[in-house]
Amino acid sequence: MGVVAKMMECDICERKCLIEPGGYGYCGMYLNREDRIEARYPEHVSVIMVWRIESLPIFHFYPGSRTLVFGTAGCNFDCHYCSNAYLARGYPDDVYMMRLEPRRLVERARQTGCHNIAFAMNEPTVSLDYYLAVSEEARASGFPVGCLTNGYQAERAARLLADASDFINVSVKAFDDDFYRDYVDVEGLGPVLRNVAYYHGRTHLEVTTPIVAGLNDDHILRIAKWLGDIDTSIPWHVFRLLPEYKMADREYPDILQLAGAIREARMFLDHIYFGNFAGSQWLSTYCPCCGRRLIERVGLGGCGAKPVLFDLDGLSCPGCGNPAGISGECVDWHSAETREAV
Ligand SMILES: [Zn+2]
């Protein structure tokens, strides 16, 4: 008698898809093959390019450094306003991907003079095995590695992700379950908050919140307070979202109105940044103790923020001597050493 193939639960993210034999789950990236959950496109990338680390955004880990960014396809969320829906929500078979073994990806980082490596184009949870393999290879070669995530990992995957990451930026998209149900297509934000708290202290953590006009702009104070209760020094990026995908006709958030809410939120957090538009005045890092400007950044539009001045004594404020809340070291992109690396 032959063995009957069975339904399998994918336990990588909190969606916990039940997958039929030969089928795949919501993200399209995990397959039930002979009663095992396997990556459908192992070791394949859709994107590989060089960015400033600030563009991720990560502002407090090796500021000014050069990051090799890579991504695959698929997502376990369906954010209605997604600005990256072609990669995240397209059918993965339609996205051009190429095989790139972890060893070769790390080699590419070396060739392009990068200081670190980040999984940042889509959700790393949907390609967890690949991310873990890249991390191992990267660390063996001396490269820190990190990712941007929606934080919806199940507990085991969250442990693996934290252990494999030197930095993580979690997107906390709103502060109520209704938003997650109505605009993201998951049951709620509980697992996201659980994982933010878990990542804190285990890896360098920053948080991003994309603001969708009229939907979550009134969540700013509540998110800031919740983060501040964990640690007032968590850098928080408020992202002025320009909706695309199913919400392409929606208005853009009003910059001055958001700036007012952010000013109030500063009572809860030391470092709140506000960007994704050219000329932002809210991208520099200030000493939380004496207010001195420690890193001056200019906005380049989009996610771009470029450090133009470091005023630090080691990793401390030259004015009052308090730690600046920076991990690693500052990298001057324009230094001869960095230029020669390319
Ligand atoms: Zn100071």
C-alpha cells in the first residue's frame, strides 16, 4: 500500500498555512513536497544592489556604511498600499529570479566594497533558509547582516531570525488589530508586538511605521509610547507613505500635520525620524541628553538620507559624554579607503 501524502502546516510565520500535497502557502514561497515544507525557489534572488544603509532605513548601525541589499519574491502580508507589490504580491513564477549561492552573494558584497548585507526588498520570512545561509556565510567573512521585516514570524522563526541578524528593522504598520485585518490581511498585530519586544536586546533594533493618510496617522502617539515603554532609545522611522497597489488613488500624508504629531511623540522616544520626501528636516541624530547634533543627514527624497557630518567622540556625544546610541562605527562614504573599495 502506498503512503498517502498529507496536508502540512507551515509553521514559519503566524499565518500557519495548511498546505496540500504539492501545493504552496499564502506567500507562494513554501511548498509541501513529500510531507516536508520546503523552499520553492531555494537560493534565488530577484534583486541585488548597493545602497547606503540609511536607505533601508537603518540610522544607528554603522552610519554611512555601504550595504549590499538583496531580496527574493513573495510576502506573507497583503498591504493594500504596498509600494513594492510587483515583488511582494506578484506570482513568484512571474518574477525574474536568478540562482545565487550564499557564498557568491557574499563575494559580491566584497567586490562592491560593501560593509554589510541586508535582506530588504521583500519579507525575509518567506525565504528564511536562504537568509540564514547568507547570514552564516556573511558572518564567517566578517560582514554584519540584517533585514527589514513585518515581524510576523512564528516563535521558532523569530528565534532563528534574531540569532542570524546583527540588525533588524521591524515595520509596525499600525497600532490596532482592525488595521491589520482590513488593510494587511492578517488577524492582528499581536505577534508583531511580541516579536519587537523579543528582538529588543537580542540584535540592533529599529522600527518603521508607514503612515497612510487618514488610516493610521492618529496611531503615532500610541506606537511611540509603546516603544518607549520597552526602551526610549529605539530609533523610530515615521515613513510618509505614498500609496500604490490597491490604494494608488489615495492622498499623500500632510507633512506639517505629521510633524506636529511627531513633536508630541518625542516625549516617549529619543530618536524619531520622519522621511520619504525630499528636503526632510527630521533626519539628523541629536544627543538625547544635551541636544547637540551628532549626525547631520540630508534628505535625498524617497528613503534616501545621507550623513554629511559626524560630530562624535568615539560613539559618545562630545558635549556631555553620554553614549550616542550608535552600534558599530561611523563610516565616511567619501573617505579614500571607502572610495577605493569600489
Ligand atoms: Zn550630549
